[in-house]
Amino acid sequence: MIEFAAAKGPRLMLDETSVMDIGACVVDGVDISPKRAIPDDGDPRIDHSLEGFLFTCGPDHIRHREPIPGRTDGAVYPLHGSVSGHKATVLWTRFENGNAECRADIDLVTVEGLSQRIERLWKIDGATGEVSLEDKVVNTSDQTVPTFLMYHMNVGGKWFDEGTRLEGKMLDGGGFPWTFGEELGGIFCVEAPATDNGYAEVRLGPMKAVHGRTLRVRMRADTLPYLQVWRNQKEPAHILGIEPVTHRWVSRGELEAAGEFNMLKPGESRSYGLTFAFL
């Protein structure tokens, strides 16, 4: 893990062994990541990633274990895509004038055996404490392929209290308590149109455990036009995820039939971005 922090903002641990995703996220001395209070995915790569604050799904698949067309060996698309567990090549890490910046490339092989690359840039603004992530997914294979992406931002449920709410213009009524859905969990996915400078925004808080701070997440609405939110309080899990995503929550086949695949030709790329801050 690489410690990544600026003059203001959270202290992050970036995992160079898995996509430069975020493990610990320390806010006011508290690591708000769920750690082992997670469900067992059955995939050690995902279990390792899920216990951190942010991990990345895709770029070949998201959400559903589905058979791979044309395969006779029973192979399926992995639930969270193929990227987790791929090592990052760190190009630079800079700490200047109170700001922090880390640039890395992740070269990966999809479940179909095709090469892809994620060019990742993390920044923390030392004046505001806001963290930003910029990703470019590049098709480095010789085939035209669809590309998907989903970010799981996971917070341990033990840090919430009776006043903690989800709020955003994309939510019913503008927001509701974090304990939405059934008693032990719930999930939904909604369109997340831009409300400010091309970004959609959702907030989770306040959280007494971190001095009443609220997590604000902003996502690029052009390439991350949906927001999924998921929670699971079925033992041993105690977790809530804020999940900006490229596609609706339907099957891969339904997305393809509706013409909703984002296709990349060899050498083409697609960019994504989000920010978060603890206000």
C-alpha cells in the first residue's frame, strides 16, 4: 500500500497490487472502510478489494455472472469484471504545495483474453481536501469491444447513526435515511443527470463518528450516467456502497439489444471521473 495524503483531506492507502484502488480511508483519525464486515463474494480478488473504501469493476463486465457467448467450456463473465487483482505501474507520485498526485497505468487481460489498459490519475487538493479520480480506459487489443465501468465506494455501516441520510436530486424526495429497503439490506439504481458543471452529486451523512462530516460524491454524468446504491447488514456484513456506473441495472443481453453498449475500436479510449470530499 502507498500512503497518499495532502495538506487537507482524508489519508488514503492506494493498493498498487490491485488497480491502485483505495484500501483504508482515514477521516479525522477513523478508517471508515468496511474492512472484513463484508459478504463473501467467493472470489479472493474481490474479497480483498471489497474491504477497502473504493474498488473498480470492469472494463469487460459489471454486475452479473453470465455465460460468455461462443464458449463451450462453461466460462462466465465474472460478477465484477476482470480488473481487480491486476498490478499497477506507478509512473509518479508527487506532493507539492500541499497537493498530492499519483499517476499509474494498469495493463490487464479480460476474461476473453483481450488486453486493455486503465490510465489512472489520483489527486487531492490540499486547500479543499477534495479527492479526484480520472480514468481513461484504452482498448489495446485488436478487436472492437464494449466497455463498462463501475466504482464501489464502500463505507462501514458501524460509522452511521440514526441521523445519517442519503441525499441527491436523483433520489426519491431528494433523499432518505441510509437504512432504505428491507431490514437487512437493499439496492437500487437510478439515472444521475448532471446538476453542476457536468457532474451529478450524492451525499451520505452526517456521521457522528467523524465529527458530523458528510461524504459528498460527484460523478461525471456523461460517462457515468447512473448511480447504484447498495447496503448489506446481514452478518457478518455491515456495509453501504455508493456506486457510480456506466450502465443500467439490467442483463448484459438486454443492454446489447437496446444498443447501450459503449464500443471501443482498437486504440480508442473512454474517460471517466469522480470526486469525493468529507464536508
